[in-house]
Amino acid sequence: MPSADLLPILRYPDPRLHTVAKPVAAVDESVRALIPRMLATMYEANGIGLAATQVDVHQRLIVIDVSEERDQPLVLINPEIEWASPETRKGEEGCLSVPGIYDGVERSTAVRVRALDGEGQPRTIEAEGMLAVCIQHEMDHLMGKVFVEYLSPLKRNRIKTKLLKAEREARE
């Protein structure tokens, strides 16, 4: 039985996933209370990143942990990409909002991001590899974009049909 602190994750094609997140006005108690719940939800779902949009909170907040030990949480509030490498790589991506679906997405291999941490302190992060991909993926969520939108319309429709069918069967 999941903990009461876990948040429900929206599933594609839920239209709320296309909501553009608003900047966090202040890192106040409500934001500080949301961060551990988002981290717990991400860890419970075996994810490496989670955007507030995915838990139906439309603020510019993401949590990430790409560490093997799952003990290096990264909190990015109001993240902005300052620089993205011109070099790109196509890599397999999955998403907690699109369970069981993995496909190739072209992303910059490195990024520099400016954001606030969980205490509201400014920070700049230089990321490459998996962390860079994860940051770009989660920031897409803040813009109302799900990774399957990088795929062809045919693939996207197949995924939508498959997920809607699975949801129907789960309710029966």
C-alpha cells in the first residue's frame, strides 16, 4: 500500500500534462512540503526525474536523482537552460507518465542550467550524459510537452491507444 505522502502521477494522454507551468513565486512552506513528496513519489515509481506538472502541480519545479544509490536528489526550481551543447545524441527515453513505453529522442549531450535549489538559493549546474537528458526531459514537462511528442504521429497514436486500453482494462 503506497504511503499517504505519495502523489498520483498523471498518465498520458491526460490533457493536464500539456499545461505550461508557472514560475514559483517564492520558495515557501508549500513548495518545501511538496519537494519530499515529489521525491518519494519518484523513488517509489523507480523514476529518475519528476516534474511538478506530472503530479498536477503547475509550477516550475523538478526533482531528479540519476545516482546508482538513489541518494543524490537534485531539486531545480524555476530552471532555465543557459546553454545547450550543439552536439546531440539520440537515446532511449521513458517517462513515469507514459508507463512501459521507451523510444529514441534526440537531445543535447550537455547543458548548463540556472535554478533555485530546495532552499531557494540560486545555483548553476553543468550536466552531461544521463543528467543532461533527464533535465531536458523534465523541463519539457514544465512546458507542457511529453517525450512522445518527439515521435511520429503514427507512433504517438499507437501509444495513446495502448495506454487508454490498459487504463480501461485496469478499471474493469
